[in-house]
Amino acid sequence: MNKLSQQEIRLSKELIKFSLMHASPIYFGNPNNEDGKVNNGTVTLITHNGKKYGVTNHHVIDAFRKRFEDEDINLYIGNQLIDLDKIVIDENEKLDLCTLSLDEYEDGKIKSYGEVPTHYFDVGEFSIGELKQGDFVLFGGYPGAWRSQPEKNELIFDTLSSGGTKVSDVTDSNIVCVLAVEKCVVTLNFRDELPDNLGGISGGPVFCHEVSEGGISTFRLVGVIYEYTEAYDALLIRPISLLSNDMSIVENDI
């Protein structure tokens, strides 16, 4: 991984952190057992019309369900124990999306208060705006390979994020970006090597940074990550426009 100059780090840190401010790890297993297997993804935290929601991938919750059939495991978002059956609003296997209602849970357990405190991002409309090929977006997530468990009942999640990932294609049901992993940054340590597998960033938020003619800076949530393809260094994203105001998922041809 190429090292950034100190000036580049200072200039990019605010953009790099932004996506992480609106995401939490979603994980399942038994953290009380130091030898127990834990899997994780990422959940994007949003508010819409005054209510709190999470958006993640279908394959994340599907993996939990399959393990839950045979094992005594729990599902968590942040430090909050989750009853999945009670909070699923909609899910779509083909689009690999799942929407969750988080109103009943305390912010203090869902959110993170580490180096990058998390908040719900308020979404006014589910639109990608005028996002087009050649634009740059921000993203963040929690690679499972960098998850550590220093002791029983304690998990530490490192992050992978970028303040400038170039969009290579945009359709009604898909956004593709060139990840440029050598320009990504982690929260806890500037690691020398990327993990072989970036699994865990699925469900992470993707934002477009917009600056008006008057110099006003705004952010638009444009989608959530559903896959990284190493062969093409491509980040695959589902557009936020696939969600309706009631948080149901719109079925588009893909």
C-alpha cells in the first residue's frame, strides 16, 4: 500500500472519516467464547421521516440465519443484541439488500464512540442525484480480517475507508467504482498490507460529496456496498434509489 504524505492525510481525513460516521459493524457468533467463530458485515445507519433504520446486505443476514439453525449464536449491531425477526422490514436476495427498523434500540449501543463516533445520517430522498461516471465517492466498512478479540467478550473492529473512489459505471440498479485500495486508509493502524479478503465491508455506506457554486459542502448517500471484486479492483454498490419511503426495496431488472 502506497503511503500518503502528511499533507494528503490531513486533507483527506475528514472525507475519509465521513462514511464511517454513519456505519456500525453487524456481527454474529458468540463473543463470550474466545474460540468461537464470529462473522461480520457493515450496516449503514440512517434516519428518514424521523425514524431510525439500518441498511445492510441480504447475504449478511442470510449467513446468520444459516448458522443460527445449528448453533447457539447471537446477532449484534455495535454493542446491541438484535432480534432479527422483529426488525426486518424488507429483504431482497437478488438485489442483496435488507432494511431494518432500529427505532426500539438505544443509540448508545447501536452507535460507536471510538475514534470516529457514529451518527444516523438523515436521508431526505432516496436518490443518487446526478451521480455519473467519473465522479468520486466516499465509502467505509469493517473488514472481517482486521477484527480482533483481545479477550473474552471483547471485539475490536478496524476499518477500511476512502475519501475519493472513482465511479466507473452507473445504472438504475448498480454503481461500480474502482476501489484503488492503495489509496485507502484504516482507522486504528496504517497497515502495511491489505487483507486477502475484504469481506465485512458489505453493507457499508457510499456518499457523494457535493459543493455548491457558493462553496457550501453537502453529502448525499448514494448507495451501500454489496461486493468487492478483487480481479477488477471493483467495488459494487446498490443505489439508494432502490429503497422506497416505507423502506421497502424496489425490484428492478438487473
